[in-house]
Amino acid sequence: MQYWAAVVDDDELNLKTAHRILSFQGYKVSTLGSGEELLEFVKDNTPDVILLDLHMQGIDGFETLRRLQANRKSRDIPVIFLTADDDADTETKALAAGAMDFVSKPFIPSVLIMRAKNTIELMRLQTDLKKEVRSMTREILKEHEKNERLSLQIVKTLAGTIDAKDSYTKGHSSRVAEYSKEIAKRIGYSEKAQEEIYMMGLLHDVGKIGIPDTVINKPSRLTDEEYEMIKTHPTVGFEILKNISEMPKLAIGARWHHERYDGGGYPDGLSGKDIPEEARIISVADAYDAMSSRRSYHEVFAQKYIIGEFERGRGTQFDPGFADIMLAMIAEDSEYRMREIVETGSTGKTDLKKGETDDKVFSFLTILEIGGLNTAIGMKYCMNDVAFYIETLNEFVQSSNDRIEKLEKSLAGNDMDKYRIAAHSLKSASMTIGAEKLSESAKALEKAAKTKNTDFVSANHSDLIGSIRTTVSGILMATSMHN
């Protein structure tokens, strides 16, 4: 690689000397007689290093450097100061001004060459490190976003599992979370706080996981013993969630969403503002969904009835401020869309290919994510159609053995052209289902096969085949659990 140096000095001999020394070492050298010439030069040129004399006619080296640094295009070009001064103050001042190094005149060829080379390589290393840091930062952020998305899907899946214990509460937790988030938004919660209460809403009933299904689904009146059993779910939920240090507020909604504003609730009999604000919000959302969706003991109530219940419960069951917000939300919902939408057939169940329930979809996608797929990508390439995505996944599974066989045979026959074609096909197919890492591996082997780099292909082939099989296993696990 040829380095390019711009040497700036108002002494012709110095210019020729520097030119000769650097050219001998293979440098491309541009010589300039003043700071003004340099500033014009860098408008259209970007040398790898500038060797700049401190003392020149016109603007001196310090002023020239200042102007270089003020220009976006030239500010990253490293500068080495040249001077015949031999005092430490000049060197200190030069380095403090932003110079990368300092070379004394007359030039010692070995020193000039070493310092020019070291400065260029150091700058390139710094540039590469900055790029790497930016790249790693993007990857970290991407992974963080993926983890957040996965965490939310896992929470939603758990919430769906809880709701599934009651055949009449499909989507209850998700709706409570949405209503809670909307109330929080209306009272001025930040976006982060809104997301927190959304998660709290999703898991407010997690304690029901310990209640027998026969009690939860009992269509007739509960006995006193059964009612006491139901009343344990807030404390059970609290115990489950209290040790999640990353989200310390999760347990709040679980424990206190059945407290009443007048102190008559459970499990702790808190009243008024002693009840955590998030729990007071979730309590309103929970009560609204209980009335606007089916239960084993009632159908969906009319809006007029729900309005009456909130008006009667202001200040007794509910925080009056949050009850008023819910009443405003109901008033805005003239078409009564804010309720459970029942979309079941005669069996009471739905088929994914005809429109799966949200909870089942989240469960399916979550398992795929755990298996290593980026389902956001897969869904994007499948037009956000779950049924289409499943068909594509099945096709990938069915074709996997054929893909492996083609790769194995072409490698065994040392036919890199066929290997390249097979890897190219795998690269595209993998990305279509969201198997990013597999697609990247196939891309690397495609490139190696194209350049006939058989050593690279041979060294990485087994890992590629293993990745195909791992991906297929993850898909099969998700589909089997889904079905």
C-alpha cells in the first residue's frame, strides 16, 4: 500500500530533502510552500499525513493547523510538525495544539520515515477502532432491541398462558395492559413509564397460575373456600415477580390490583394514595375488561351498565381520577370497539391459517426467536402473514436435506462452482425465514467458493451444515409445540 504525504515548508531545500527521503521509501509526496497553499490543496485532496513546518512566511504552522481542524474535510488528517527549534516548550505547544508528532530539522531520514509511518498507521488503527466501536455499538443496540422484543414476547406468552387457564379470558391480560398504558399516557407518564405499566398489566394475574382450573372456570357461585383460594393470587404473583431485579415494579400490579380505594380490598387492605399509583390504574383497567368481555358467569356488558358501575365506584372501589379517565375513554368509544372481540367458530377455537389468536401467535413466534430466528425479518419477507410464514418455514425444512446433499456432494467433488450456487441459494432462503446467522455463514462460503478458496470452504463447511440442522430443529420444535 502506498502512503501519501503532503510536506509543507517555505524552504525549497527542506521540501526536496523530505521529498527524496519519503519517495525513496515508496511514498507519494506532494510539496507545498505555505500554509495557504496547503489549505487550498486539502479542499480536493486527502493525504495520509501532513508534515507541516512551524515557521513559515504567511500564516504559521499553528494557525494553519487550527484552520485544518476547523474544516470537516481536513480535520482528521494527522499532522506532524517540522521545526528547527530545539526547546521543549515549542514541542509541548505543538503537541498541545493537536499535532500527532514532532520532527526536528535537519531531518534524520530514519526518524522522519519512522514517525511518518507510525503516525499514518496509528491514525488508521484509530479509524478502524472507531469503525469497530460503531459497528459493535450497532450490534449491541440491535441485540438489545432484539432482547427487549424477545422479553416482551416471552412476557406476552406467559400472560397468554395464564389467560388460557380460563376458557373465557382470552386476551384479558393484553387488554388490561393496553388500557393501563392508555390511562398512564393520559396522565402524562413518560414513554418508558408507559412501557413499564404495560408490562405490569400483562403480568398482573400471574398468580393465577397457582389456582386450580376447576376453580377459575367454575360457572356457578364460588364457595367461601374457593373464593379465599382465588384471593391468594395477588400474593402468589408478588412472590413470583418480586425477585426480578431488572424490572422491580413488575410485582406492584400483581400484588395490589385488587385493593379498593376505600380500603375494602385485598390482600393488604390498603386505601387511597397508599395503594401504589400503578396498581390503582391497573385496577380500573382490570375492572373495565372484566365487564367488557365474557366470563363463565356473564356475557359482555353494555356500555351503559359499565358507565354506571364506574360512576358508582368512584372514590370507593376506584381512584376517582382514574375512574374519570376511563369514563372519558368509554365516552370516546362510541362504536364500543374497546372490548373483547369474539371470533370463534362452533368449536370455540380458531385455526392459525384462518386467523390465529394473538396469544397463540406470540407463543409460536417466541419459540422461533428462542430457536435463533429473527421473526421480524421472516414476517417481513412473508408479508406479515403468519400462515404464509409457516408455509415458508415448512418449505425450508422440507428442502433442507436436499440443500445439505448438494453442498456435501459439491465439496466432495471439489466443484466450487456448484458449491457457490448451493450456498447462494441457502443464503437467500435463510434470510427469508429470518435465519440471519445462517444466511451470513452461507454468504461467507459463497464468497469463498467464488474465489476458489477451498481451504476456507473445507474449514467452515461442517459448521454450516450444523447451523442448517440447528435451524431446522428449532423450527420443528416451534411447530410441534404450536400444533
